[in-house]
Amino acid sequence: MPQLQTSCWPVQLICCLLFVVHTHAQNELTVPQQVKLTPDMRTQQISISWLGGSANMFDVMILRTELNETVFYDSVHATLNLTTGRYEWTWTSAEPLECTSLSVRIRSREGTVTSEWNGEQILQGNDLPTKVKFQMYPQDRIVHAGDITTFCCIVAEGALFGSVHYGNTAMNATRLSRRSYSITVTHQPPSNRTGTNVICKDSEKTKMAGAVVFVAYPPLLSDFYCETRDLTSAVCQWKEVRDTRLYGKRRTIYSLNKRKCEEANLVENLRTCSMAHWEGNWTLDAVNPLGQDSVLDSAEIRHRVRPVAPENLNADVNAWNATLLWKWRYDSYDSLPLVCQVEIRSHDNKTKRTFTGVGLTAVRLLKLYPNEEYTFKVRCGAQRNFWKWGNWSQPISIKTNMDVPDQPDVWMHINSDNSGQIIWKPLTSRESHGPITSYEVTLWSPKENLQHTEMLPPDTFMLPINLTRISAFTNDNQVMAAVIAKNAAGDSLPASVIIPLRISDQSQIAESRVVYMDRGFPLVWQDDTNSSCGYVIEWHDALCQQDCHVEWVKVAMGTTNTSIESANFQPGVKYNISLFSCSSELLQYWQGYMQELPPSRAVPHLFINQQDSDVLLTWEAMPQASRRGYILGYNIYLNNDSQLVLLANLSGEGSRKYTVKGLSDGSYKFTVKAYNSAGEDTGATISITVEQLADWLILEILATLGVVALLLSIVTFLCYKKRKWVKMAFYPDIPQPKLSDDWTRTQVRGPLDVRPSPHNVVHVVGKPELDSLKEALVVIPEEDEEEEDQIGGEPVDTDEPASLRYYNQMIDERPIRPRYPDSLDSSSSSMDSGLTDVTYTGIQTSGSSLVFHTDQQGSSEVEMAASGGGYRPQRQPASDNSHPVPAQSSHDPQAACSGGYKPQSSWNLDSPGEAEERDCLAPCLGSPTSVASTQFLLPDGESEEHGEEKRPLSTSAAGWFTNLLSSAKP
């Protein structure tokens, strides 16, 4: 037990020591006492001071009293004021201090040991219930541009918060207390002269409060200097780098060497402050609510002299010069070396001339132009230690006197028809030296001393001439033309030009092209030793042929290159440029464009011509007026309406035709465009339909006909050569009918003249009881139609002569052998009897149109023939066909068929019905004919078998062969 008690003593001792130290520390950290709050509403700062405690650190807590929200809580170092013995610390609020009440609490801190908090100190705000009005803070605050500013709005008691606007911008508000709301504006732009308005409204927009804020800059100075104008006083000037945006009572205040500048007004972006005496060193201070700035300057007075403007300017004027005079305001300038500058204005020209002298008050201005208005003004500066030019004087205007005109610039231009014109350039105002009253032009021959003078009005600048008429009055090769300009002051010197009366051949001079460069045509030529007085370069529009508008320039002797320029040069216009010697001899010739343009029109007269499957395009040359550049060639396109397909490019202006080859049938459209270095023209389009040529079709037809004709000729020739074989093969001889006995007949009349007829009637009369050796004459009367020249209502062609001759008929006992087997059926009655009489029929006229009727009384005619001895003569009325003939009885059918010619007997068909079907035509066809006839003796049986429609064809074929063979010589 004693040992245990001994070991507990150290522990108890340590615990006691710790307790004593802690108690001592608590006794040392006293609670801050007598806390005092001092607010600064403009700077939004609270100065806090208190007594008590020896600690260096204090915990400060600041809260919004009404909502008990912590605004600031941190440990701070407080400063002990040795005079008052109080600790002091300052806190800056983000919101205006008027916005709401703030509570402040403080305690001492020593490391981790702190004292108790002091009693709460409250800074009353303006949101107390006793202050019921609408309020806005801060009021009329001046802040730097770009700063952050917090505004608060305290709504009226009983009202509800609505909105806050900064300028025209609605802002988001934060609630600070029951009635107080705040907004924060960042990056504020500079305000205008009256500031920026901040307005707060209630929810009903019936009440509001507002504040104005001035966002501006502190002063910033530059270019500060001081100078003297009268060699005594000082005038200091400076510039403001920027506008501070503060005006009125908030403006910047300036002071020079601690003396306030009352009249530091801004003039031409400069502010000026004057001092009565030169001090050599100056300090300028500038102060405004946002800050201040200071600048320094120092100099000797003779180094800063800037004279005032000259006064009372006057001038003594002549034609070519004037004397300018003025006065000075200060007498101190009389001994001051000055440099003066005179500005001379005339029309739109402005020049400056400089003069020097001590106390300078007059200068003489030379090289003026007569009859011209001038304006002068003067300024001066110190010649030694020049500082700056002084102010300009007031301007003075004068007009110089007139003088004689300058020599005109004269030239001539000759046309191709030996006419021409003497031309001269109008004199400018600086060349005329006064209004021109007239021009005098004189033509004279130096060798013959002949002259002619004309007076021209002042607005005329050319005189037409005719070289042919002039040559008639002189034998000289050239004449001189002299031009004199006149005004009120006198006459100018004469300007002359040589006019050659005999123009040399200019075709030997080669044309050259010149390219426009740098506002002109650069020309180069070889020097001509004969041109002792220089050269003349003339140019005009190349399209002009008569009385052209000519421009020219004269070049001094020895010059071999120049560049001609003119304000009249136009794009797309071709110019002829000629180089002449001073004796008017053409030396060189150029052509050129100022700028080439695409051709103004399409190629003219585009033609198209088909050549087989090819198409030839041709066109004419582009007119010069439409080229507007050198034609380099032509592009040929296939025009598909939607696009142009390039077919060919023809280089050179002379290529004006192109052949498109191998086109198939169809429609095509082609476009031809001329082009130069600037581009193509609009294009000429032409279309064509390619088809097989009619000439070739005709040639093919003619060739075919020729071949057919050749073949027919060959066949005909072969048939002719083989005519005997053809005759034997296709048309053998028909045996002649012969009589068994040799007997003769008495010829009653002349031979019967019977023309061939397509239809013949053969009457076979079979009489077994008659003697075959007897001859009988049977007279058959001619039968007429029921109406003259009408059969069946159709006209009949009567080709028979008025009278017919006939032979006696002879009867052979042998039967005639028919040509075709089919004839046996038609002549069976004759063949059965063994005695056949052949009767020669008369020629029928248009028998194909006759209509015949069969009669049962045909047997009576046979009996009449038998009673006549078996022979009946053929008969035809001897009277004219024009006389009517009595109609025969209707029971004589053969008479009706014969049409005036009756054979001895009739040839009947197998049955009367067939005759009716064939309209009596068949009984008249195919019958035997007389010996003199070329027709077949017996009917064609084949024709009877195949019908009536084939009979004319076979008859025609037989007739053709018969004629062919009968005409051929055996």
C-alpha cells in the first residue's frame, strides 16, 4: 500500500499544474468592451473600435440583423490606438449601409484560446418600420468605369417588391430583409453627361424610387507645353487622353504652378491656360472625384516663339506677278527673324512658297498666270530655333491682268480623197491669257510668195482644205499654214505646219501592232536624220475615214520612244497611230486597242449546205465596228439547246468555213462564235435537217431505168436476130384455103377495101343440095341502128367508108381446118354437110359496144340464100353515112351484127343462150375472115372457154406478134 501511494503523486502534480495554467489563461483573454461603430455612408465602410484585452487577434462577426444572416466572419488583426487605448478595425460593405441593419460581435483570440463574445452592437439601417417611404441607395454615386456596384431598394411599408432596372436593363434582385432588395452591376460602361438611372418599382408599378450613378474616368493628361506669342507672356496647352465623362460640379479642376486655371476650356481638343509672365518651369495638376494627374514642362522663351497671324493683307497685281503685304500686331516682331509661308490657291490647285526676313511684312509672288484668279494667305514662324508655324492669316483674293495668248498647237490631217483639215488645239485659260476673240489662218507658198488668210470665230478649231484646189494655184509641192490666236491684249506668235500637196504612197509602210500598257501606248521608232525639228504622233479611231477627230502630240528632236496617253481612249476601240516628221512625212504606222472586249455581235451571214453526209458551214468576216479586238479565230459548236459541244477551233481570222463530216440523218443545230483575247461573241446559230439527197434518188431511178432499157434492148435485139425461130416457135404460118378445081369468077366490082377490124362476122351457109361449082350472088342490105349513131344509148364510132368494094365468093368442097380444136363445136353443121361457104364480112366499127338480138327466123334467111343459087354478094350503100338508112326488120339478126355489111351466111354459137349472155358480141368475134384479112379464120376456142374478159388481151398480143413478124424481113 505505501508503494502505490508513492507512484500516484507525479500524476496528481501534473494535473494540478494544467488546471492552474488554464485558469490563468481564461483570466488573461478579456472580453472586448465599449464597442463603438462609426459608419461612412459614401465609402460604405464601418470603423469598429473597442477596449480591453491584450490579444493581437480578434474574431469579428457581422450579421444582417433582421434575417440573422452572416455577412462577415473572420479573425482580424486590430490596431491599437496608443492615444485612445482602443483597438480599431475597418470593414467595407458590398451593399450600401443604408440598406439594412447590421449586428457586430467581437471576441479576443490567442491561438486556439478565445474569450467570450461581447454584447451585440447594431448599426441601424433605413429599413426600419418607422421609415415607411420608398428608398433607393446609393444616391448620386460616382464610380470608375468597369467597377462593380451594388444598389439596394427599400420598398414602402405595406408594398410588395416589383423590379429594378439599371438603365434599360432589368436586373435580378436579392432579398436582404423584409423590405430591402439589392442588385449588383458588373462591368459598368461610362455614363452620358446626366449619368445612368437605377429605378425600383413595386409590384403594381404605382410607386417607385430611383438613384443616379455616374460612371466615369479619372483625369489623364498628355502633350503639355508652354509657348509665347508676344515674347513676354506664356500660353500653356495640353490634351486629355480621354473624356472623363464628368461635367459641371463633378468636372476636372486644373491648376498651373499651383494657380487655378479658371478658363481651361476645350478648343479643338486642346485646353489652354495663360500666364502673364514666362517662368521657364511649369507644373499642371488635374483633379476630379475619381483621381488626379500631373505633368511638367520647361523651356527658354526664345525657343518657344509662335507668331500670331498676319493682319491687313493687301496685294499689288500685274499679269505675271503680284506683291503681297501685311502688318503685325506686336512691335516686338520688328527685330525678330521670321520665316513666312504663302499659300496660293488657283482653281483646284494649291501651292506654298516660303520667304524669310527680319520683321517680314511683304513678299513678291512670281510666275503667276495672266487673267487668273488667285487666293493668298500667310503664316510665319521664328527663323531661329523654329518652334511651330503661327496661325494663318485671313485669305485675300485677286485676279491678274491679261496678256497675249500663247502660240497655238497646230497640225493637219489629210483624207484619202485629197481633202483635209488644218486643226489646232483649243487654248486653255492659262494659255489664252484672256478670252480669245478670233483665230487668223494663213495659207502661203514660200517659193511663190502667195498667201490666203481667213478669220475664224473663237469657237472654231479647224479649217477644211482641198489639196486639189490648192495645187491649181501653185506649182509648189507644199504650202505652209500659220495660225494666230487673238485676244484683247494682242496676237499670239504664229504656229506653222507644212501641208504636202502631193501625198506619197503610204502602202510601203508596214503596219505594226502596239499593246496598251500603264495608261498609254508605248511607241519606239528609229531616229530619222531628216526630221530636224522633231516628230508628231497622231492617232484617231481606225473606223473613221473622213474628217476624223484627231489627237496628236509633238515630240522633241532626238527622241525615239514615248508613251501616248489620252482621256479619250475607250475600251474596244481600235486606234490608228501615225508617226510623222515635222515636214509631215509619214514615217511609221501602228494599230492597237486600249482594251479588247468580246465581239459585240455574232458572225454575219452564217450559211449551211449539205454535201452528201457532210455539212459545210460558211460565214462572212466580222465587221470592223463589231470586232472590238483582234479576231483570233472561230469556235464551232454543236448546239444541243442545253449545252454547246465544241467541234472545232479555227485559228486565224481568214478561216471562215468548216465541214462537219459523217452526219447521220436527223436535225442538227450549229453555233459559230468568233473570239478575241477578251472572249467570244454571242454566237450565230443555224440548223439543218440532214436527209438523203433527192438528186441521188433521181440518179438511182434513172440508173434503174437505164438498166431495164438496156435489158429490153438486148432482148429486142436477140428477138430480131432470131425472128425466124421466134416466128416458127410462137406464130407458125396458117395454111391458105385452096380449091380443088381451077375456076375463075367474074369480078363484079373492084376489090373490096376492107380495113382491119377487131370484130368480123363469118356466115357459113351449108347447102347440100347446091352444086359446089355454081356460084351465087347474094345481096345483103346494110342494116342501121334504131337511131343514127346510137346503139343502146351509146355513141358509135363509124369508121367505115361510104362505099365498099367486094369480090365474088368462092366455095371449096374441102372443109377449112380450124386453127383451134374448139372450133369443131361451133362449125359442126358445116363440117357434117361437107360443103362450106366462107363469106367475107365487113369491117365492124366499135363492135364491142353493139348489142345484138337472136331471132328464130334465121332459117328464112337460109332459104332466101338458097333461092338465090347459093351465093350472095356483099353490099354497102353508096350513100354517105350522114344520111339515114331504113331500119331492117327485127328478125334479121345478122344484119344487126354486121352493121351494114352482110356475109353469105351466119356463124352461130352452140346455143342462142350464149349469144344472149354475150350481148351478141361473141357471134361477131373470132369468125373466119376473108383472104385479105390478117385475123384468124376460125373462132378462138380458148377465148370462149375462159370468158370474154381475156379475149381483148389475147387479141392484142396476137396483133403485136403479127405486126412484129409481118414487118420483119425474111
